Amino acid sequence: MFGLGIALLIWLATGFLAGVKMVFVDQIFERDLVREAQKELDLMKADVAEFFLENKKAFIAAMTLLGVVVVVVLLKENIKSWMKN
């Protein structure tokens, strides 16, 4: 039971740190990508996606729950970009 608690703590901490990095270091909310996604959401009228794109705290909370999955996706993107160069 103790091991499960430690694993859960590591999972959540990893996701939280990745979410904070995405919001404050990478500044994904300042990029044109978010603006383009916003235009597409206006056409689809997706309320949930808009909520996460407009609210930084909700975005960080979602990334916290996703945990290690976020880190794996970010690593794959970085490796692909390094391979292209």
C-alpha cells in the first residue's frame, strides 16, 4: 500500500511539474497555436476545450492528472524535432 502511495505521488508530481513548465516556461498560452485552436473551437462550440485553453489553473490540474503521459508526449515531440535537425 505504501508503494502505491509513493507511485501515485510521483505520478501527480511529474504531471504537475510538466504542466507548470508548459504554462510558465514554454508559455503555450502565448503562442499562435492556441489562437488557431481557439478559432477551430469557435466553429465547433466545444465548451470543455475552451475552459482548459482559457484557464491556466484548470490546464495545470488536467496535466497533473495525466501525469507521466504528458512527459512521454513532450519527450516524443522533442526527439522528433531533434531528428529533423
